[in-house]
Amino acid sequence: MSKNPRIQHKIKAELNDSNDQQHLSLDRLDSLVYLDCVIKEVLRYSSPASMTFRTLVVNDCLPQSGAQLFKGDQVLIPFHNLAQDNRLWSVDPNLFYPGKILK
């Protein structure tokens, strides 16, 4: 984000757009759509965790392969791989682009 002044200006504009100059309330923070997109894009682009494990609480199966998963199985969720997979994003996932979150 520090390499893209346009993003910084858009955040500042969104913050300054408010008529009230009070401290940011939770309601006000919830209304900052672009800032929310930037935060989500930062977490996608540079995730603080590369993966996590989850334990299934019900039996299930994978939709494409039909592989059976059973209650109690541990599943690895690779955040980094999902965040960089071209098939999952309409814009090049190697680019820092908060607008992709809006799509």
C-alpha cells in the first residue's frame, strides 16, 4: 500500500468525507467501504498466517472430486495458496488491488 499513493489518497478522502470531525465510532468505521476493502486486501495479499487446520464436525464430501470427509478428520486450509490462485480472482492475485474485494 505504501507504494501506491492513489490508494492512500482514496482512504484519506473517505475518512475526510464525513461532515463530523469527531472521533471514529464503530458505526462510522462500518460505513468506510473502501477502507474495509483495503484491510481485507492487505490480509489477502500478506496474510499473517499461511494456513490453518480445522476439525470436521460433520461428515461431508468434496464437491469436485467426491472425496469423502468424516467427522473428526483434520482439514488443512492453505490461506496463502488460495489468496494467490488465479482461478479464484478476476484480477491478477499478485497485484495489490483493493477494488477486487468489491466485485
